[in-house]
Amino acid sequence: LPVAELQAAASVTFDRYGSDVLSYGAAAGPPPTIAFICERLAVVDARAPSPDEVVITAGNSHGLEQAVTMTARPGDAVLVEAPTYHLALRILRDHPVEVVPVASDAGGLVASAAADAIAAVRARGVTPRLLYTVPTYNNPTGVSLDAGRRQALVGLAATEHVTILEDDVYRELVYEGDPPASLWSLAEPGTVIRLGSFSKSLSPGLRVGYMTADATIANASVEGGLLESGGGISHIASLVVAEYARTGAYATNVTHLRA
């Protein structure tokens, strides 16, 4: 963990912004941090978001909680690939929703199995609202969803009006080559909410992550009671991440972690 570099970035952040560091901050998150995320995703993904498509979160867990709260209704079904990240299941089970497993294999989540699950849920009179997946370097399997299935899955979600929650936390940690295009970058606007985080690529204790979504969905998050009541999430830590990245240290750190 880059203690000295983050300590130096924190010092510069206070010098640069003064008392503004200690204010509530913009509801969507600090503009410098959002700008960095847009610039970085232009490098490591197939499409960069615009600033109005980004909301800062307190890591992926907070992003998942916020996305489910915004979109799911009591009694809805949330589809999840099996196996999946076990702590995501813990968050989902805090909500009055039905968790429905969808099979995966060596190629990742099986799109036809997702279609069957959606049909079965609808046949019982239940609304399939969300599909949670870790399509890139899955936890726990390590498998990445192949390109054909990515296209099939985002097409299915658009047709069936099911929102995909894409947990994209491992995007930076590719062993070689480039990571595959995110589902968010491939999908029609409004189909995918992508959750990203600096917990694995920088430091989990910072509690800084982000959501990329259609501007309408992002704005709904920004105007929600949580952000209205307290301003931007992880305001100080987010500004420190932006300053750390400004020096080039973030890219260097990711190269070190990949090695």
C-alpha cells in the first residue's frame, strides 16, 4: 500500500483546496476525481463516460447498495450469476427481493440461462428487475465473460427491461494485454449500471469508488436523499485520489500491482 505517496497527496490536497476539503462537497463527487475517472476509463475501457454519467461512491459495496435501493422494489427478483461474490449476496439479502441464481460455465454467465430465468420469474408473476454480475475477472472464478456472451447479455437486458449491475472492480488488474470491454460500454444507455472502485487498485481503506450509468440514472442518485443530506461521499479521500493520480502515481501503482 503506497503510504508515503498517499500521505504526500493528502498534504498537497489540503494546500491546494484549503477549507473546501472539509466542506460537504458536490453531491456527485469532486469534479477533479470525476474528470480523472473519465480520463482513466478512456484508457482501460472501450468507452469513456461523460462527467454527468459518473457518481462517486464509498466503494463497490456502497455503490451496489445504492443501485439496489434506487431500482428494486419489494418482491422483485434479482438475478445473480452462480457462483458470485459472496458479500454481494449479503447486501442483496438486506433487501426484500428474491435472489435467483443463473448458471455460469468456463465462458462465464450463460446468456441463455439468464433468458430462461427471466422467463421463469415472469411466469410466476414476479418482476425480474436486476441482474448482478462480475463479468471481468470474476470473483470467485477468475473467468471473464466472452465477447459474444457480452453482446447477447446486454441485448437480452435491453429487450427484457432488466438492469444489469456490472461489478467491474477488477478491470485494472489484468495479467497481460487489455481487459475486455465493459458491459456498460457495449449496452444501450440505461441498460447497465457499472460499479468501479479503487479498493483493489489503490487502497480499500480510502473507500472511494464510482458508478457509471446513464445520465438520468446518475442524476437520480445525485438527487436522492442520501447525497442531498450530506453532500458528496468520501469527499476528502476522493480529492486525495485525484491528486495522487494527477502526479502519475496511480498508473505506476497499477503497473506494480499487475506485476
